[in-house]
Amino acid sequence: MNEPIPPITLPPSKNPELEGEWLRQRLHPWLDKEFIPEAVNQNIAERVAQIFVRQRMEGENDLGSLVLAIVTEMQGFDFSKSFYGEFAIANAVSDLLLESLGIDKCCGQ
């Protein structure tokens, strides 16, 4: 029988603004590298960082909840000048955070 994947919890945030800046600095180059560099990628990274900071300031530590918040709030973002959508962005954030925690994103190990 398959076991459910346990939730991944980030350590409590001591400096949400610094975490948001870290995320923005990692996400923007990732977006540029995955397809082509676009001006809108900077806006996407900034908006995601704002959402992330607010969620962390509100005490959110669960990775799944953070990803859902990004998906939900990025639905209002205009992706018409981008190759991306809210799900791709949220998945990228998840990958970056997992990598920062030393968790292999391939197989949940």
C-alpha cells in the first residue's frame, strides 16, 4: 500500500523580506533560463516574492500551502506576455525551496 507523502515544513521565518529577496533572485534567472529572457520575468519574480513574504509573515511554513497561495494569487497576474502560467511558477518556487532545503525534488527523497 502506498504511503502518503508527508508534508514539507519550512523552518519558521526569522526574516521574511530576506527570504523573499532570495526567492526573487533565484526565480528570475530560472525563468530566463527555462525559455527565453523576457522583461515580464522580472515582474513575475517580484510578484511571487511579495506573495511569499506576506505568507511567511502570516506564519505560513507549509510548502504545499505556500504553493497553493502562489497559484491562487498569481491567477490574477497577466501572463499574456509570458510563456508561463501560475502553475508553472508555483512549481518552480517549490523546486527552488526544496533545493534550498537539500531535498531531492525528483523522487521526494
